[in-house]
Amino acid sequence: MDERLNTLKLAALQAQKMITLPAQTSRLAAWAIGAHRARKALKQKIRLGVRRLFHKTPAPNGPLRVLVHIRGGIGDVCMSRIFVKALRQALPKAVILFCYDSQKIVEAVFQDGQFIDGFQNRKYIPQEFDLVISGCHTLYFSFYREERLKQLAPSFMPAFYRGLEIQKILNVFEQNTPYLDGYLAKITVQYGSSRVANLGLCTGLELTQKSRADIALDPAQTKDILTRLGLYGKKYITIHDGINTHTDTSYGHPTRCWPAACWREFAALFKRRYPGIMIVQLGGSKSTVFDFADVSLVGKTSVRDLPHILNNALFHVDGESGMVHFANLTKTPSIVLFGPSEAQYLAYAQNINLSAPNCGGCMNIDFRWMSCCALGYPPHQQCLASITPQTVLKAAGHFLKNK
């Protein structure tokens, strides 16, 4: 008897029972839940049916055709690169395409031409492929041709069947994403897994949070980008306020962002101790521009520039955000401030990971978790505010002691 697997099964069963609890005592609730799921399935069938009307789909021939369809943010795409590397090693002769909402992000994360054969938009028909792997925190074989897989990739089949077994156990989380993602994080950490490792767990491939898939950057291109931005030959660190363009900030202060007062105090302490090192701020359209940064690149770079900038930084400082996962595809370590996000689930070993001493760990507790404290605290009292600038400065000293 596999006790660890049984623990995972029981946790998933508990999640399923919690989701359907009203249906156990109310016929009306049971009907509503069933109707909601049926509506989702019908919409998907209609969508695929319309596509088939305008596109004849021949059965694949030749090499295996595999599609990886990732949902979520830029950080999820970055983490999936590590998975795709393992998938490429398992299926070296397959044609692997990657589907995501933004082609520019995919081209940035895979700009070295490794592991994938091209981009696929969302208007695909699953039957065009031999294997479709889709999801975010968990991955699923949403379509597959088992006989073709057996014929063309027999060595992959043990992993395939291991993945199917785990997918059946964790199916409740796929059906109820993102609402159960926080609970998924807790139970898979107890199981001994993590965010990146889960991508392997669900597909039968060997992955850990320490697995690497660094982008092989072109030195000449790096020089051109850094020269254009005035950073070539300079010593600098990068900072980012931990927010992405998809975060709804209408409810309040983003909970994964360190308060501006903390950033300001850290910058003053850092410049006093390391006056020869520049502070470079990265960010998108929703980032607040900090006037204390030596160089602000907020809204001034393309996503394709980011790994080049990050790779040449001494280190990166951030809340848990997509930029941290981008940095993990380079040689640059990060100082990461964890509040609502689970450090045990998301942290990388090469980084200095600082968890809030007060509260925290409430990721996905409700749909507003990234923009509103679940306990109603104002920004200066939220969990991230309890990580002091002095603590971050001490972490910076660890990275700079030999510089």
C-alpha cells in the first residue's frame, strides 16, 4: 500500500466533497452544479464543432504531434519551459507545439529555439495531434491517441500511464481551477511535491523544483540590448514590485507587492552601503514607477528583453511574481518576498526566500486574493509589510559578499 498516494487521494476526495457539499443535502444545489458542468462541456463541444465545420482534420501521420497548452500568466509559461525540456527528452523525435494566449511571451521564453518546434494559437482542433497536454498548476492529457503513442514512443508509455493515474486523482483541481489552487499547493507540498514538480507528477516525468531549463542567450544580442538601455558594463540589481498586467487592483493594494515605503527605505539603505551598484526597476503597465530607482525601465522594454537584463543583474528583488520565474531561467538568483503565496510550493533553492513572519499563505482563498487582504488589513499592516527593509538588505549582502 502506497501511504503517500493514499494521503493524496484522501485530500483530493475531501476537496471533491467540499465542492459538492450543498448537493449532498439539496436537490436544487445538485441540479445547479450538474447544469454548470454540463454547460461548460456543451460550450466546449460547440466551439470544437464550429472549428471542424471550417477545417477538415486528417488523422496525424509521420512523427508524433504533441501540443502543450498552458493557461495562466507569464510565470506559468516560464515554469512550463522546465516541463517541456523533460518532455522533449522523453519524446526526442516528436513535433512539439506550444499554445498560450500571447505568442510574444512564448517567443521570449523559448527564444533560443530549444525544446519546441513552434507556436500554436488557441483555435486548434485536438484531433490534429496525437497528444494534447493542457493546464496550469496541474497538467492533463486532454486528448491522446494511445495506439500512436505505443507505436512511435513505447519508452514514453510508463510515464504516460503514471501521469494518467495521478490525473484521475487530482481531477477535482482541474475542474475547479483557480479556486482550489491554494489547497492543491498545501496538499502536494505535504505529498513531497511543489509547483514545478507537479508538472512532472501529473505527466509521469521526473521533475523537481531544482530542475533547470536556462535560456541560452545570444551574447551579441545581450550586448545590443544592454547598450541600448545604458546598462552595458554596469553593475546593477533589478527590482520589480510583484504585479502583472492581469491583476485587478480595483479592490485595493496588490497583496503580493511590498509597500512603497518599504521599497524606498530598502533603496536608501542599499545605496548607502553599495553606492557603486545601480538599482534598475522593471515592470509593466500597472507598475508604480519608483523615483528612487537609478534607472526605471517600467513600460520601456519588450518581454523578449527581460531575460537579457535579468541575466546580467547581480541579483533580483521581488515579490512572488512572473519576473521571479523568468529570472529562474537565467543565472541570476533572486530575493523573493513571500506573503500570500506558499514559499514551500513556489520557492527555488538558489534564491533567498523570505516568508512574511506575520500571517500569509492565503493564495487563492477567494477570487480577490491578489488584490485584497483576506483579513481586511490595510497595506501597511498586511503580511508582506512585516518583512523589513533591513532583512532584505541582509539578504542582499549575502549575494554581494564576494563582489
